[in-house]
Amino acid sequence: MSNWEILWDERAQFWSGFLSTLEIFGLSIVGAFVIGCGLLYLLEGSRKRLTMPLRIFIDGMRMLPFLILAYLLYYGLPSVGIRLDAWGAGVGALAVYHGCYFAEIFRGNRLTFPPGQIEAAQAHGFTKGKLFFRLLLPQIIMQTRPLLGNQLIYALKDTAFLVIITVGELTAAANSLSSTYFIPTEAFIVVIGFYWAISVTMEIIIKQCGRFSAKRGFDNV
Amino acid sequence: MNASAWNMLLEGAWTTVWISAVSIAIGVVAGLVIALIRLARIPIIDQLLVLYVSVARATPLVTLALFIFLSAPDLGLDLNRSVAGILALTLNTTAFNAEIWRSAFRNFSREQSEAAMATGMTPWVTFRRIMLPQMVITSLPGLVNEMSFLIKGSPAIAVIGIVDLTRVTNRISAVTYEPLPPILVAGALYMAIIGCLVWLQRLAERRANRLAM
């Protein structure tokens, strides 16, 4: 039996690893997106006292490797009495970590906004919440989509780190198969193919979003 | 944490720094070479390089490190851990650096190359004297950004058994049963390393601005 046939027989393991990676990735980027928008909303708020600690938090996160944060949640938190399983710690760490990156991307784009637009909205009686959700957020998301797409690919790649804290995802599947049958080359080529397929799909989706945003006139502000 | 724990942490930091530094040094140069080859648009090689950049950008470092380390014996290569780690980091960062260099090439002003040609400079002299100095300055922010991404990705090499700054925290907590302090110190050390990098970039930019380019 050739090595590829062994892998084909074990396709269930790849598939469950793939689904688990997709699940972790999907949940954590939704979480990261919400956290990013929340941080942006807080930064947007009038409370100046809050801005400084938030910026320090975001910049601090951006200087930390993702694995250190995952370690902190998985190995560190039990010493203060909070116990998370590997999966929960992994998804939580991904969401917080990439949420901070999202917030920074949003903030960078927010700085380029003409102040007249906001003033006009305020003059028309938009409340703070409406101004944020109807005007700022859609424009910011549509304008930053190439950067967001890049960040999503980084988030996908960071899911592989979770193999180190024993989460069973795609890389873990390849690792266990390669150690069971001693066929590392083929197993990892398959897994790299999976990752490649996910990120190519994401790039295509981001491009489609570009068409949508051109149609709705988000790009010529 | 006692003195030996601190010692281990510093040793781990040193491992992270030297492996990252070697990968960065190779990756920046190799990225430039790939960008130059892609400019030449040689039929099959060009497509292969596009494929390489696309796959390398999508492959997680952990997966790549495991792949290289575990399948090297299969392919008849005898790699030790450090070399495999450096190879993984380099393959990854080269793809990103190639894109950064290529966009610097694309945005280079045509007038200057034409002026250089008109004054009788050979392509090599034009590249060496006119293009490269300016491209280094314009792509420096992107390159430094990629360098900090590489350092943040470097814990991936812990998976093949290199005792880097992240892995060392496990070893310490295996002795002390207190995982929190070494992880926090490791985090602070990473911040210091990346902070140094950003500071060096600022210094380099200030020098570049003094050259008035």
C-alpha cells in the first residue's frame, strides 16, 4: 500500500481536523471582530481617561507573540483560580489577540476620516450609537478590507499554534498520522494544501467584497 | 523564581534572538533575490515563484516547522533542530519580504531609471547606486513589520524541540509549579525585543531623513 493510500484511508482524521480548525477559526474571528469593534467604540467615546489604558493594552498585545497569550490563558490562569480547557483557552486567546489587531487597523483608518462628515451627522441629530453603526463602522470595514483579509490569514495561521497546547486541529491530525505511520512528508503536504485552500478561498471572498463596496461607492470617499 | 530560572529565561531569549536574526538576515536578502528574478519574468520559474509565495504565505509556521523537521530524514537530509527551525522561519519570511521588495520595485519612479540610462549607467550600476538605496528606505517600514511578525511567530520552532523563550517557561514551571511568573517575564522579554526593533527602525529612519531622500 502506498503512503497516499494510507492517508486516503485515514481521511476521516484529516476531515475532523479540518472541521475543527474551521470551527476554531470561525468562532475566534467572529469574537475578534466583535472585540475589535467594541474597542473602536470605546476609543471613539468621549471619555479621555479610557483612551490611554486602551491604547497601551492594544499596543501591548501587538508586541506579544500569540503563543505567549495562549500560554497565559491555558497555563497561567489556573494559578489565579480560573481553569479553561485547551479549546476554550485557544479560542479565547485568538479572539482577544486578533481583536486588538482589528482595533488597531480600524483606528488607523478612522484617523483618515474627514471631520466634516462626523460634524454633519451630529448636526443632523445622529446619536452616538447610530453615528457609529450607520456611518463609521460600515465605511471603516469596507475601506480596511485588504488589511482585514491579511489579518484573517494571520489568524488562520495562528490556529496552528494551538497544537502546542494540545488542541486537536489540522496540524495535530497530521502530526499524529505522521507519527503513527511514519509518513510525515505526505501527511504534512496534505495539511498545507488544506491551509492553502482556506486562505485562497478567503482571498477570493475579500475580492468579491471589493466589488460590492465599489458598487455601493465606499471606495471613493 | 530563583537565579537559575532567570538564567534559563535569558538563555531562551538568546536562542530566540539569534535564530530570528539569522532567519531575518537570510530572508531579507533572499526576498530581494526572488523579487529580482520575478522582475525578469522567466516563464516557468515565474509561475513556480508565484506558487511558492502563495503557499508560503498561507502555511502556518508550526506546520512548516514540523513538516521540515519530520520529513527531512525521508528526503535524505540530515538537519539538526536549529537548522530546521531557521529553514522554516526563513522560508516563511522570504515570501513576505519578496512581496515587499517587489512593490518597492513597482513603485520606483521611471524618470530616475530613464535618467540613469540616459547618463550611460549600466543596469547593474543603476540598481546598485540609484535604485537600491532608495528602495531600502521606502521598504524599511514593511520589512521591520515583517521582522516583528517573524519574532512573534518564532515560538513555532518550540514544537520541534528548540528551547526558545516560550518553551523555557514550560521547563521552569515543571520545576516550580508556578507557571504564571515565567510566562509573564517571557512576555516582557518579547516586548523588549520587539521594542528594540521598532526603536532601531526609528533610528534608521532618522538617519535616512538626514540624507534628504
